Amino acid sequence: MAYWLMKSEPFKWSWSDLVKSGETNWQKPVRNYQARNNMKAMKKGDKAFYYHSNEGLEIVGVMEITGEYYPCPKDDSGKFVTVDVRPDKEMPIPVSLKQIKSIPDLNEMAFIKQVRLSVSPVREEEWNIISQLGGIK
């Protein structure tokens, strides 16, 4: 299993929108090629943090990847992809960007190093630290 972090602005598509939708495709169009390649690497059963960007600036939930990549229905060019996701669990304690940046063991996260990347890998050690901070055992 691999771990990921996926960002969305809550005013466009929030954690609560995902919870209401249940299993669906990732609703935020991904136009960046590196983010697209990260989505192409996702496998069924992988886990992803759901991060509210621009507003909130915090990880608010965990999603499960339920279907591997396919062409994004919102992209007429056929260049970009999406994956199917479902909400797994809400973070009992949202984990803020400020918290993440304050922990030396998280300073090398792709999420921190490439701030504009909307889909990034998370190493298992990073996943475990953030899960603990968020109250997930």
C-alpha cells in the first residue's frame, strides 16, 4: 500500500462534500503533470490524506483509493486523469500546516517541498506521524 496527500479548496470541494458523495471520482481537476503522474501511480487500496488548501490549511480526513486512474471526465483533451476515492475516516483532530512544518521529521515531505503540487506521495513514516497527530491509531 502507498500513501498520498490530495489537496482541494473547501469552497470548491470539501471533505463534507466527499462524505456526502460517498465513493466518487476525485472531483478536483488535476492539470499539473507531476500530480497527474502521482495519480497514475495510485493503486486500489492506497490511502490519501484529504487536505483543505487556501482555507483551513489542514488535513481533515483520510480517503481510500477505490479505483485506479482513468481519463478525467472534466478534461476534453484527454491528457489528464482522475481516480476513484471514498471517505475512510475523518481526522478526530485536524492537522494544520503549521503543525506539520514544526516537526523536523516532516520537513522533507513532498507536500512541504513542492507547495503547489496538489497530489503528492507521503512516506510511511510521515503517514504514521500525521495519523498520530490527528488522533488516528
